[in-house]
Amino acid sequence: MSEALTFSGDGIITWLPEPGDLVRPGEPLLEVNGRPVFFLSGDVPLWRELSLGDRGKDVLSLNEALHDAGHLSAARVDEVFGEGASGAVGSLHAAAGYVEPSGSEVGRERIATAEGVHADAVAALQEARDALAARQDTGGEQDAADAATSSAGAHREVSRAQEQVDTAARELARARAEWVAPSDVVILDVDELQVDEVVARVGDPAGGEVLRWTVPEVHVLTDVTPSQRTALAAGDEVEVVLPSAATIPGVIGRIGARRAPGGEESAMSAAADSTPVRVDLDDQDVAAELVGSPVRVEVVTDEVESALVVPVTALVALAEGGYAVEKLDGTRVALVPVDVQLVAEARAAISSGHLVEGDEVVVP
């Protein structure tokens, strides 16, 4: 059962994945206005914008997700969005080939605005200090009570101006650092996801349902030869032999395009002239424990009951057509015609009224 992914931000969709794509933590899930929306794995969704100095459980979830994606050291995973988290957000963008948030158009505007506010606050502080100095210079012309009142007021103005400078400096530091908003990341409690259906299109407004996703299942991927390919079809039942020699059932889910010898894809493949095949497994609990393990896929394309089996090299082609085997009878060798019923895995299933189980035949 697939789940809907909705996007609540503004803008225009500029990139979308393809159905069937696997998206891992730290990878873009879509792009809006040329900026990435990342998938991260976590148990607390991001519900507010986070920047330098913010604290909370949502920060902890984000930091854990950034750590799991390989962008934040374990020592910096806590409930504070500090310099480590800021750097991790920048690293997240850089790894995907994007400019970090502070270097984007929005980021540059934020920095310019914060710099302007800070400059105004510094100028206001200087004016307050100048006013205080002027009052102190004219203190002798006032009576003691008036001078004390005037000086106290001037000192308060300087204090307020200093607080505004301190606040503006903190906001400037936040603007220069990286930040992350709910429209920048999608945090889901899964290790990876697979795109099941793309609902939106590039150029659409970003609001609403964008795509549907599922948790990807474990599959067996293998290559088959051209001759093996002719005997296979999607939906065929197979047996998957595990490293323990136990077997689990499977079904051929997809047969890909043949890799021709000498092509670019064949250079990347272990089998130069082969066709990729995906085998779907029903028992995902067992399959999950076998990720990365070598297995063997056995396919029954035909079967013969109560047949005699000999190595295929024991078959002798007859001039008049058909096949025979050389039966050993003491020191004598007799050529015995046989009907070949099935050939598989270098063995032949044969039948003959002149052979019984246990007879010896010549194998070159």
C-alpha cells in the first residue's frame, strides 16, 4: 500500500524523481524553485524553521537524521541547533550539488537584511553614547537634581541601544549560518523509500500531493544467459536457495533489457551477454536478514517424472539422427539408442527399454 507525500510550501516544482526510484536518506526527493527538498529518516517531523541556537526534540530528531545521513558527527547530536548542525545542513546541500541555504538568493537577502539592521543598531548606539557624553559635558549648567535625571535617562538609552546591537548581532550570526525549514526536508520514519507513482508534474505549483511512495522490498537481482531468458516469463515461480541451503519461494517480478556484448552496460556487468532479472520474495522477514548475501535461483521450466539421468556428455549423436549412449556390460560396450526428454544443468533425462537405473555408461 503506497502512501501520499504532500508538500505544503510555495513555489514551482522544477524536478521530480521517476516511478521506481529508490531514495535514501540525504538524497533529494523533489526540487522546488531550483532548490532541493531532502528525504531524511527520523521519528519527529520538522514543524518549524530551525536556525542557530534553536532547541527542542525536533532539533534532536533532525540532528540524528543528519548523523545517520553521514553529515554530522555523533558527538554533536543533541537538542541544540548549533554550529555543527549548521555545517551539516551545508554539507547536505553540497553533497547533492546545491549551494548551501546561506548562499542561495533567499540566504543572501537574509544576510543583507540582517547586516542592515545591525548597522542601524550600531549607529543608534553611537548616537546614544554621543548624547550621553553631551549631557555629561553640560552637567555643570544644570542643578544637581536635573543633571542626575538627565544622566540616568541617557544611560538607559545607551543600555537599550546596546541590547538592540546585541540582538542584531545574534540575528546576523543566525542569518550567516545555515537553516532548515519544513519546506526543505521531509522526515519519515523509514530507512529508505521507493517512488511508487509521481502525481505532480514539473512546472506545477508545489502545494498538494506530489507523489506516492512505499517502503522498498528486498529482491534478488541476477543475470541470465540468452538461452535461459527464452525459458523465463514474468510471474514464473522460482526457488531461491539460501547460503544455509534452505529455500524460499519467489516469483520473477521483472525481466530487463538484454545487455549486448561490447555495449557500455556490459562493461559494467559481470555477464557481458546477459539479461537482468528481478525475483520478488514473499517472506520479507527472511529476505531482510539476507541483504547482500549470495543466493542461487532455481527455475523449473520443464520436468520429467521417473526418468533416467546421465551427464549430457554421455550422449552420442547418431548419423541417422537421434542419440544413444554407450552402455558398459563387463568388458563390452553396446550402443543403446535413447529418447532425450530434457536437458538441464549439463544433465540429460533419457528413456530406453534397454537401460535401467544403475547401468554404467561411457562418459568421455
